[in-house]
Amino acid sequence: MKYHVPVLLNESVNGLSIKPSGTYVDLTFGGGGHSKLILEKLNLNGKLFSFDTDDDAIKENKIKNDNFHLIQSNFKFFDLHIKERGINKVDGILADLGVSSHQIDNKERGFSYMGNNKLDMRMSIKNDLSAEELLNNYDQNSLQNILFEYGDIKNSKIIAKEIISYREKKRIRNNEDLFEAIQSISEKKLSYKFLSKLYQAIRIEVNDEINSLKEMLEKSVEFLNSSGRLVIISYHSVEDRLVKNFINKSSFNSDFNKDLYGRKIEYFKRINKKPIVPTDEEKALNTRSRSAKLRIGEKL
């Protein structure tokens, strides 16, 4: 079984518009699919810096190339690591914001609602906060807000209340405990779609994914050369909205940032007006690609 099947592989790497002697950053190494293709397009003077927080991804790396540097770190710190290596500007930044197939399939990692897995969901096992800690320690308002903001779950208040009530009697440690905690919700609402949203919301909070994404996007402006490309693959509306607004409006909301004179601040020219999505063929071969959206911006 492959460690991870890269999503929108050719579309995303082509979106970087690679210069053979350029310097590039792959912020989400995973199984190395995107990095490998980038390296194939670089000459001896080109450089690629790839990042991943996951011990397993680092251990599974099979790429041996003098132009390639794999760094274990959260991607929001990419600027510190490349500066340490004498790099102040790059020609392209790529990020695939999805969870890797390996992380989902490995029951010990606790990302999936399939089976009675323990509730973990940490991208890096060095992090203190796990899904179990979150579910047993967050107050009702915090739980409610997470489920609503990150999972678009309409009855988040009821679910948060049920979780609080259940954990007063028994600690929530695994999938069965969580399902039991919310069993009063009708069977219909415990659909795969609902559970996907529920687990997505918890995972985003555990890994501080939204703040990390914002920080990374803001830093990309400083580190991209003029005409450098920002290429982002997202999988849910919260991420995609941030990426879309940042590329289109240079802000995280639907209004342009403006300077002291009221002029619009524009960081990027958008390369694709509509997001690029997987073909029907790719969706059939890799069902986890179904919700992927690719957006590309070119630094002005």
C-alpha cells in the first residue's frame, strides 16, 4: 500500500510554473509525491525545501538528492528554517492541506471514525493537545464554537452539551465513547457526512490548523519573489475561503486590505478564477481527492 497518494499532482506542480534553477518550498511533504515531481523539473542549481511535522513522513522519505532538504517542522515556521539556510526569497510555495492517507489508515493515529480507535488526531505526536484531551477538558462554549466554525455543524450546542454530560460520568477515550456520548442525536444525523464534519472540526482545533494556515499565508508574501507562485490545495470550506480571500483580496475576509490612502493592497494575481478540482478519473482512483480545490496566485 502506498504511504500517500498525492492529490492534483500534475495540476499543482504545473501551477508552480517551475524555473529549473529556482528555489521552491513544499510545505506538506507527506509521502513525497509533489516533492518528487518538483525535483524532476529542477536542474543542478535548483533547490527544494520540504516540510512535515509527522515522524512517520520523515522516516518514510525515500528521496535522495543533493538539491533536496527535508525539515521536520510545522509549516508556519518555514521562514525561520529557510533563513537559517541562507534563503531569503523563493520562486514557489506549495501546500496540500489534507490529512495523508497513512495518517487516516493508521488506527493508532486516531484520525478516522471507522473502528474503535483511540481519539488522538495529532499531526505531530510531540503536541500536548490530542482529541481525547480536547473532548474531556474544553468547556461547552469552546466545544460548541469549534463544531460550528470548523465543522459547519448546525446543532453544535446540543452536541457540546451531550459531550459535557457524558464525560462527567466517563472519560471519552475512543470512537465508541464519543458515539455513545452523542447517541441521543437521531440515527440519521450520525451519518458518514456528519461524522466527517465532526472529526474534521476536532482535528482542525487539535492541530491549530487555521491559525497555522493564516500565519503561513502571510509569510508567503514576504518570501515569494516577484512572479513567484503560491499553490494551495484545500479540502473544506473554512480553509478554501481563507485561501481564496488571501489570493483574491489580500485579506482573510471578503474585503480588500487598504493602505493609509485608501488604496487596495494587492499581493497576488489570481491564475485560476475558479478552483481547479480533480477529474472524474482521479476521484474514482482516489476517493479522498473528491473535495480538493486548488488555487494559484502569482506574486505581484
